[in-house]
Amino acid sequence: MRFLKKAVSKMGTLTRWKCEECDRYIKQSYNMEDLRVRGYNAIRNIVVLVNAIAYFFSVHM
């Protein structure tokens, strides 16, 4: 049982790490740190748009 808990915890950590690396790559590739917006909704909309574009290119190209 203890081994199973450690394995599940490790899988969750690896999945989270992969997601964070993907986000970091997208932010650096599209220079998202240099964007200037006025509010949280604008940031959220831009992040959704850029993630959709990155997904499209990774799946369809």
C-alpha cells in the first residue's frame, strides 16, 4: 500500500512537471512575458489563445 501511494504521488509530480515545462516553453516561444495588458481577463484570454495555437501546431503540423 505504501509503494502504491508513492507511485501515484510520483506520477502526479511528473505530470505536473510536464505541464509546467510545456507552459514555460509556450511563454518563452511566444514572448508572453513582454505582453502588456490592463487586467486579469485580458491575460487569461491571451493565454487561452496562445495555448490553442500551440495545441493546433503540435497536433496538426
